[in-house]
Amino acid sequence: MNGDSRIGPSLDGIINRRIRLVKDYVYSEPLEKARGNWTSGKLNKFMQDPQKMYPGTSMQFSMPLENYERRAILRYLSGIKTIPAEEDKN
Ligand code: HEM
């Protein structure tokens, strides 16, 4: 995986990525318990209200996003799957 985690985990290749995949990132308990993959539909809902989807998650939004903004973010995220560097292959 490329891309560093900062406040949140790296979102490199997040669309259809397994939930809580980033190994060096310490997730909150609600995300630790979560199962499944980040489909674009799920991401869209999560962005609308992270706390509603995973109550107690450390991801918080103070400002609601508009529909078109979420669509633009999803479009952006679908384009940032980086090609793994040589040392990342196993
Ligand atoms: C629209 C932009 C954003 C999107 C699409 C997004 C998406 C995500 C996703 C999908 C995860 C879970 C990743 C995984 O399962 O590996 C996550 C986690 C997280 N994000 Fe965001 N995020 C956004 C903005 C932010 C912002 C602005 C902050 C804080 C300033 C933030 C803080 C966090 C934190 C702290 C976590 C870890 C949550 C936990 O462990 O409960 N995110 N984010």
C-alpha cells in the first residue's frame, strides 16, 4: 500500500478495499469490529454521517457535504489506486 496515514488512514485504493486494512493505523473500536468492503455506496453513506453508520468512530465531520461534493470525492478516490512499489509486493 502506498500513501501515508495522517489523521485518518490512507485512502489509497479505498473503493472496494476491505474495511480497516491499513496495518499501521490504530482504528477506533467501532471500525475494528466492522466487516466487509468499502463499496462506493457505503462510502457515500459514510460521508453523509460517519457517526450514524459507525457510532463512536473517530472520523467526524463538522460540515455536511452536498451530493455533488460527495460524487466528486468518490470520482477522485476511484482514481487514486497507486501502482504498488517494488518493495510492497509480496
Ligand atoms: C470526504 C472525505 C473523507 C472520506 C471519503 C473519508 C473516508 C474514510 C474511510 C473510508 C475511513 C475508513 C478507512 C478504512 O476502513 O481503512 C476513514 C477513517 C477515518 N477518517 Fe476519514 N474520510 C474523509 C475525511 C476525513 C476527515 C476530514 C477527517 C478528520 C479530519 C477524517 C478522519 C478519519 C479518521 C480519524 C478515521 C479513522 C476512523 C476510526 O478508526 O474510527 N476523515 N475515513
